[in-house]
Amino acid sequence: MPADPEKPTSSSTLDEAIAWHMRLRESMATPFVMEEFRAWKNAAPENAAAYIQAQQFWQDLDHARPAVLEHFSSDVEDVLKASPQSDPWFERFGAYLDGFRFTFLHARYAALAASLVLIAFIAIQNIPYQDQRVTYATARGEISQVKLRDGSSLVLNADTKISVRYHRRSRDVDLLQGGAIFDVAHNQKRPFIIHAADSKVTVLGTRFEVDLTRDNLKVAVARGLVGVASDASQKTNTAYAIKLKPGEQSNHMIGQEKYTRSTIDPAQIGSWQEHVLVFDNATLKESISRLNRHFAKGALALAAEPDIAQIRLSGVFKAVTPEASAAQLAQLLSLDVEVNKDTFVLQRTSDNSPDK
């Protein structure tokens, strides 16, 4: 009577069946080995049933390959897909299980256990799954440190919102508003990409700052190399608009093509963690936008006057209260301040009017 392949098989017999299945896949499966295998298989009905289960296990694993690899990082996928002609991926995966004895009573349990091993392997490697999106945000006046799952660390400026998503080939961050310092864990095969307004900032491992206002995008580098380009140019695989080295900064007006380069003191990067802001020929509109992030209550504003927003500002400012910052700006730029409840409106003095 033939053996029932659905009948549970002892672990030792299944061990032998899997060993035979792996041995027969090798090129050394000579006629003598085949004769030895047939003798083992015909020795007992349980042997034949176990061999059918072993075959089914590898077939199930082979069919599951695309879905499993979709969750792997490129590093793990490269290991499994290398030299497929001489070293099939499923045989190499079998090598991962070499130190374990199969104690499964059915091939389905074997496939399930293999899936669990794969998931555990990914967790041990700290490889985030694809399509996980996490959002981080700070309120006005709040600064927060964030540790990402890939080992990168961030310091979020006040009034900032970012969204993080992991892919097999990249780590993507959407900077929706505000700014942050990024200390990126190096992974050459999974670049760290920041999308901000109409631009894209790409790094492999470095420390840098990205700051976004309604009209301006600033990128400053403390360590490593950073490439900045428009999203449109990156989609066509053209060169970066600008590449930044440590001590360099780029400024970009949203909606325009130009990215300017300037040198900075790397020590100034992240000074806003102490609520100290450094402006170098920034527009008054841009400067006020960045100062306002640090005020939990109250705000600075500009009067609706010609060209006041484009006044240029350079200097170091301590964002303590909007009242103090308004007084400092008014003295430096010869402006007046009008108080409207908690809003401090900067406006031109009669002697500083453009009509005079």
C-alpha cells in the first residue's frame, strides 16, 4: 500500500528526506548516488512520503520568493540573488537553516517556519518594511530629537512637520514645513532622500540641515556631501543643480531654477537648537518666518508696504519673545513697530518711506 503524503512524518525521516533532496540537486548526483537514493526511498513507505513533503516545501518556498524578496532590503536581496545559475537562492536560504534540525510534522509547517525565520532575520538586521510611513511634528517653540529605525537621527526645529517612508531602494523624507538637522546613517544602496517643496536633497551618509519656508529652501552641510536638485530634473536623471561640501550652503527660491552657493561656519548649523538664528543677507520676510517658529505665543508680521518684505538682513538673533525680536529688528533696520494684540507688525517709519 502506497504511503499517504498527508500523513505526519517523524522529524528524523523528514531530516533524511530534505538531505536527499538537497543532495540530488547537486551536480555530484552520480548514478551511484541515484541508486543509493532509490534504495532509501523504497526501504519504507514513510521515506517516500517524507520525500514528497520535502519537495513540496521547496516548491512552496520557490513560489513565495517574489513576495518575500519584496520585503527585503537591497543588501539582503543581493545576497539571495547572486549567481543564480550556480547557486540558486533557495539553496542558499537552506544554508541559513543548516544549524537547525527540522522538527516539522508537515511541509506546510516547514514553509511557515521558514517565513518566520525570514521575518526574524529582517528584524535582527533592523531593516524597516516597505511602505511604512511615520509622521513627526513639533509645535511653535518646541524642538525635538528623533531617532529613525535605520539608525539616522534628526533634530526637528520648531513648527516642523516631516513624513518618513522606507523603500527597498531608498529612505524618503517629506519635509512638509519647518526645518531639521539630519545625521544620516550610511547606506550606499539605500540613499536618504528629502523632498521639500520643488526640490530633492540626496545623501548617502552625512550631517546637514534643511530648512523650508514658503518662499525659500536652505541646505547647509556640516559633514559629507549633499546633492540638491529640482524634483523635475531628478526624474529625468540629470545632474544635480548643486553639490555641497562641508561648510557650504545653498539657497533656492521656490519655483525658480537657480540654486546659489555660499560658505558658512559649520558651527552655526543647528544654532536654532538654542533659539539662536543666524541670517546672512536673508530677506526680512524669510527671517520673520524662521523667527516665528520659536514663539509659542505671539508673532511677528510685516505691514502691507512696497518692498518691505525684500529688505535684506544679516546678523545673529536670539528668539526669546516676539516683542524683543521686533524691537531688535526695528532698531537695526530703522523700522517702526505697531502692536496688534499678540502680533508685532514691522512697518516703515515716515522718514524711511520709499516715497521720500
